Amino acid sequence: MLRLCTARTCPSLIGSSTSKALSPPSSSLSFATLRAMSTIKPWPSPMVESHGDYRDEAYLEDHIGGRLYEKQHSLPRLPIPSISETISKFLPTALPLAKSEEEKDTLIKACEEFESQAGELQQRLIERRDGEMKDSSWLQLWWNTLGYLQVRDPVVVNVSYFFQFSDDGSLPQVAPSTKSLGVLRAASLLYSAAGFRQLVASGDLPHEAIGRKEPKTPLCSAAYKYMFNACRVPRKGEDSYKIYDPALNTHAVVVVNGKFYSIDFVEKESGEPLPLEVLEDRLQQCVEMSKSGPSLPMLGYLTSDDRDICADARDSLLRAGGSKMEEALKVLESGALMICLDENEEPTSKKQTSEVFWTGGLNSGHNRWFDKSIQIICTKNGKAGMNGEHSMMDGMPVVNFCDYVTKTPYAEVSAHSNNKLSAGGYESAADNVNDIFGDLTTELTAPGSNISTLVEKSKANFDKLISAHELQVQSFQGYGSGAIKKMGYSPDAFVQQAMQLATYRLWGEQGGTYEATQVRPFLHGRTETTRTVSPANSAFIKTMGLRPKRDEMDASKRTEKLDLLKEAVTSHVKYIGSAGKAMGVDRHLLGLLLSAKEGEATPALFSHPLYARSKTWRVSTSHLTHPRFDSWGYGEVTPDGVGLAYSIHPNNCMFCITALREQGGWPERLSSLLEEALLEMQTLNDLHNQPTSKL
């Protein structure tokens, strides 16, 4: 099997479509301003198991209909660039990473020969696009299977990502005596989530679109089918994804202290959320039930391991519990979403909170089911965020969801739901909480059962994986997008140059750099790579030097540095514009390589060390700016690299940096270097623009 990528080798999380900061895609939407007008139509079948081909579930889009899917049939197909276009873009991004002149010369020769060597591969790729994949994207099936579902690495760290929401200032200053702030926050988010789920499931959610002018460019909505009532399922060799009929499955899954419960959270007929107080009571009942009852193995760990180990563990669960276990797993997998109540966590800093939301850390890893598409996490002190599994869905649809659920604070949700509560007719919390694995105590703890042993082994592997990683959050307060625009730069491209300078100073050399760029204007499009490395930014960072010099007094040197910075920014803006039109190089080169038949000779370029180095993403970056996100992030994609998620707010910047601990504190060191690079670049512009004194 060809190992294509995971988040470790080919990140594709968010995907900026332009060089401008991403804004919330539905900033005008909240449950107070937009409600589903339609009911949810029952699906033709209660469950669909996806094997990575978006075409297989496309009929559901026609069945659901509505504004969400109204543009699907008119979206253009993912294009295939010419070989000459791809090579002309590729070569400048690779040459700066050469170790010698000989390496440069041999790469240039390999590129010159590539068009003749890859002509047949290009023709096969075109035939694939126009033939078997004519009603889809030529890439999506390869990407979803080889890039995600077939990869055996654990999803935690390697695939999963997290968002940390800003605090809700409308929560009580002191938690009530009967409920934690985490329970209150979770109930509020669940209430809002019910509204967004109803919009998606009914098709009433407006489709996303980008552009400043009307008519705006619509984006593909295929991913929304894998948002709710969805779960990745471990299988030997290749996982699958189960999506369940939302009309039949009106429950959420709640996990507390490693124990799993299901609660109804919407009205069965209308799909409207239950009153906030009812949700609070049901969540609190889950907390109380988790404190008593039999001690069960912490089954959540079984979703954190190597995927074949996860598959074996799932089979063991089914053998141990039979039809009862099959039904329990169905309840868990079919839940609209998961609420993780981390009642043992009270983080205060962004770093501590990010660690909880990213992996659960050493204290709360059991309080997750990492295969669930969406997990909302709330700590005891009211911090909130989410963890996402994105094999079938990239980040922007989830940002749309998170924008909606965080828009309305707790106090407004409470006021909005009071009328419902006064209507009455709601049963007690105890009658509406189902202990998912409660009837399986004997099967899970029997002397002959190996479930506890499997859990212990997966926990040991999880602890080892988590302990091997570290994370740092840099909240740079010096300036943000407002000041960068006044300097005359694209904020995204400017910050990319700062990251190049900082990593250059960290390693003493430049590394291959990836910025995720969405291509959802195309049917079943996901992401393309924006390559940050260019001759211009290579010259810029080398001119800036390995040591900071914030007081450059030589006017000619300042001019040289600024000219190179402007050229680097311009180059980046141009590249990201091409990538957003699916005219980058990495997906095309991948498609050509995958078009080769087994045992067939491939073009020399594919075996060139500089080609490999240029797509080894030592700096894996992705840009997302949201006013209600304090942090967000994901893991590094190569052992000698860093994960670098970032946000550019009007007056500040945020960076979340991840790396292996064995690298000797890269996140903390890079955090300082980023701050220094940004300050140095600001000073460089300020000094250059100072008025010259006249005598």
C-alpha cells in the first residue's frame, strides 16, 4: 500500500482560500436569527457506511435538498494543471532547500525531463477525471482512503485537531452548589448545537460562499453529511465512516469519568432543543451516575491506538458482549455529537487548556471517543472547546458550526429557553439518561474477558504518545492585522515570512513549509498546498540573519531587506491565489504518481532527494482567525518538524506550536523566536518609514 499521508505527512485541516484572514463563515447566524423552516426527512436507510467515496453518499444531498445542497450539481470539477505549469511553480519552491550546487543541477535536469517522462501519466489522470470520476473530484477517493482511512497511525495527535473557545463571561461567577460551570457551559453549547444540527439535517443551512462581490462563489457542502450522527469505525487495513439518519437518532452522547451515557436533547417531532434547564439536569445526572455504579474498563482508550489495534479491540468488544454490545456501540456511534465533561480538569492558561482539548492529556484521555466526528469538551471551571476527527471533513464546516454555537452566550440561551420550560411536560432527568455500557458490566469484567487487558495496553500506548509531545501557545500582543495592513502587506503572507524567519533561526536552515488552502469551490474539493518557500523569502531570511538585529541603521541594508520582504509577500499571495484555484503543484504531482502502474518506472523527479525534502513539511501551518477562539491546533507532521496553527486578530496574533519533546523544547524556543521576528520586522518597517530630518 502506498502511504500517502495523514496529518503527520500531509496536513489539510483548515485551508485558507485567500491570503486574507479567514472570518467566521456564517457570522450572521445564531439560533435567534436563523431557524430551520423544514423538518428532517427520514433517510431511505437508517445508516450508511462510507468507504471514502463521496459519490456513494451523494444521493443523500438530493434527498435532503434545501439551501445547503442547492449548488452541488453546478459546482465545477477539480482541474488538472498542465505539466509545464506545475513544474514552473514547483522548481522555485524546491531549489532554496538544496544542499549543494550539484543537487540543484540534477533537480533542474529532472524537471526538464519530467514532461516527456510524465506524459503518459498525465493522460491517464485526465482519463480518470473524464471517465470514472467524471461526477466527482479525480482526487477525493485517493485522498480519503490512502490519506486517512487506510493510515494506521492513531488519530489522536496525528489526525485530530482542537479549537479552544473564548470564555463565556455570562456564566455565573461562582458555580451553583449542585452543578459545575462546565455542566452549565456544556448545556448552553448543546442547546445551540441542536439548532445547527437541525439546519444541517433539514438542508435549511445556507451553503457557504466566498468572495467580496456578488454573486459569491459557492463552496461544496458534501462534508456536512459527516458532521452529526457520524463516527469513524476502525477496520483492519482500512477504516470506514458510519453516518446515521438524524431523524431517527435524536440523542447526544455524554462521557464523564470515562463512562458513556446517552441523553435526548431535542424534541423528537420538531427537532427543537429541549429547555436549557432540562439539559443541565440531564448532564448533571450523568455526572452523578458516573460517581457510583460498577467500575468498568475505560473504553475510550480503545479509540486512541494504532488503527489495527483499535479494530481488534472493537472485535473483542463485540465477541464479549454479543448483540448487547453491538447495540451499545450503535448508540454511541449514532449520537448526534459527544459531550465530554472533564469534571477533574480546571485549567487556567491557554497552554493548559489547549493540552486538555487536543488530547485529553494524561488525566482525561479516557474521557474521549476519538472516532466521533465532533466532541465538545467542557472542564469543571467552564472552559470549553472541541476535538474533531476529520477523515471525511476538513475544518471550515466545523468552524461554521463552532461559530454558531459560541455566538450566543449562556445568559441569552437561558432567557431564550425559559418559555419552553414554563410550558412543562418534561420528564425527570433520571428517566432520560441511558448508561450505554451499563448492562454489559458482567461481560466487560468477567474473569475470562480480555477487555481490561486491552484497555491497559492502549492506555500505556496513549500515555507514551502524549508524553512524547509538547505544546506552546504564543499570544503575541505587539500588533496584528491592522498594523500589518497599514504597513502595506497581506497579514497572512507577512506572518508566513515571520514564521520562515523564526524557524530558520531555530534550525539554522530553511525547511519545507505547507499552508493548507481550501479548494471547496470545486465539487468534492478539500485542500491544496500553498508552498511558502520561495527564492524571495529564502533571500529575505538569510539577509535578516540567524541573530536578531532590531536596530539596523544602514539605510541601504534596510531597503534591501524590505524589498526582499515585499517580494516574498507578493510571491506568497500569488501562490496562495493559484492554490485556491486548485492550481498548486502537490496534488497534481501526487495524482501523476498514483497514476503509475505497479512495477512501472516513474519519472526521475519522484526519486530525487530534493523533491522529497521539498514536500517534507517541517513547518506545517494553517491559518484560522475567529473572534471567539483563544487557541487551536494540531500535531506536527514529521518527527523533525513543528505544527504551527495561527490566528491574526486586528491587534494581536496567536500561535499554537506542537513538536516532539525529544527535540529539546522547540515549541517554547520557537514561541520566543516568533515574537522576536515579528518585532524585528515591525522595527524594520518603522525605521524605513521615519521622516528624514532636514537641516
